[in-house]
Amino acid sequence: MQLVKRIKVAGIVGVVILAVSLLFAFAPAPQKKNRVVPPDAAKEKNPMPNDATSFAAGKNIYNLKCTSCHGKKGKGDGPKSAEFDDKPQDFTAAEFKKQSDGELCWKITMGNTTMPCFKHQMTKDQRWQVITYLRKL
Ligand code: HEC
């Protein structure tokens, strides 16, 4: 009797697992999470000097941590970009450039569905320096 009960429970668990996996199989591809940058963060000014030192530091960080997805020239065509549903933006596009430094810093800090969160991987100064570099791409 005990055994029959166990088989029944196993059967129910199996059906539930199957149903859940089917649900995921047919769920639409994950949508780009809409990010609303908090107004205070968007207003933040880049405190790093806009000079060759910041540019060189930013370039170094960019080449190390960003090119795999965003591409060497920031066109969004890095070798890993083909793996994702949400494509990395083209940093040379006017649409991208019209954002404030504060908005970009917040996005780099927080990340998104595919875009990694760099809050703990980079200091805030480094995030501002990489923005100095992005501006010149
Ligand atoms: C694993 C791949 C990956 C890496 C590595 C990566 N990104 Fe991204 N990034 C993305 C994707 C995909 C998006 C587009 C989705 C989105 O808007 O978050 C994105 C979006 C962004 C945006 C927002 C653009 C906009 O107009 O909203 C910024 C800024 C950005 N990345 C900067 C960086 C910087 C700087 C680095 C390196 C420190 C970096 N990313 C590393 C994948 C990546």
C-alpha cells in the first residue's frame, strides 16, 4: 500500500515538473527590461577630469570588460553579442549619445537582463572613466 502511494506521489510530481517545463519552453523570449533611470542618478555629473588620463583608464577598462559584447568600436558587434536576444546598443548612434553621463553611469552600475551589473566589479571612478571613453567612440 505504502509503495503504491509513493508511486502515485512520484507520478504527480513528474506531471507537475513536465507542466512547468512546458510552460517555460513556450514562454516568449525574455523582453528587454525597461529601465527607468531615477532622476537623481540621471542628473549626476561626471566628476572625473575630461582628460587623457581618464580616457586612457576608460579605454583600458573598456577593452578588458566590455568589448566581448559591445565590440572594439562600440558598434554592439562583439563576439558574444550573437548569443543574446537583446543586442548591445551601438555606442556611436545619436540615440545613445543623447543620454546624460548620469544615465549611462546608472545603467553600467545596475546592469540589465544581459548587460552585467558592474556595481562591485568596478569602482565608481572607473565607471565614470569608461563613460569618458564611450563618449569618444
Ligand atoms: C555580457 C555582455 C555584455 C558585457 C560584457 C557588457 N555589456 Fe553593456 N550591454 C549589453 C547588452 C545586451 C545591452 C543591451 C541591453 C540593455 O539595454 O541593457 C547593454 C547595454 C549597455 C548600456 C546601455 C545602453 C543604452 O543606451 O541604454 C551601457 C551604457 C553599457 N551596456 C555599457 C557597458 C560597459 C561600459 C561595459 C563594460 C564595463 C559593458 N556594457 C559590458 C551586454 C554587455
